[in-house]
Amino acid sequence: MKQFVIAALMLGAAASAHAVDAAKAQEIANKNACMGCHQVDKKLVGPAYKDVAAKYKGDKNALATLTKKVKAGGSGVWGPVPMPANTGLSDADAKTVVEWVLAGAPAK
């Protein structure tokens, strides 16, 4: 029983270490004008973050693919309007925002 409790605690600690920091992600998204084109639950200029999460659900490469796309920009996946490159965004900040989006963009 003691081993089970220890294992459960370790699993919980590992899961919380990978939890999305929604407040930080939203701050980064707001500071970098992401929210000017995207909303959490409705299409604006670009797709809703919840739609992005649904499209990439189960894709093991989604984090890397979307982090790269956020930095480099892109077009054609969600329609004809291109997403501009965000070259001033650090890799770490881009990853934080993408993790948040893929988690369904939970509110802080």
C-alpha cells in the first residue's frame, strides 16, 4: 500500500510539472498581439484556439509543428489569410502559448 501511495504521489508531481501555466500563456499572447487575430472560443481573423486544439488532438508532433509555425508564420491550413511571422517571440514563449492552445486554452 505504501508503494502505491508513493507511486501515486510521484505521478501527480510529474503531471503538475507539465501543467500549462494559463496566466503566463495569456500574458504572452496578449503582449504579442496574438489575441488581435485569435480568440479562445470563436473564429476572429484566425481560428479559435479551441478549434486548433481539436484539429491537432492526438498529433504527437503538434507542439513542435505549431511552435515553428508561430515563429515562422504560415498560410493555407485555416484559409487564405496568412499568419504573420512572430520572429521577436522567444522559442520558450512560443512553446508556452502553443502548450496552452493545445490544452484547449483554459482560462487562468
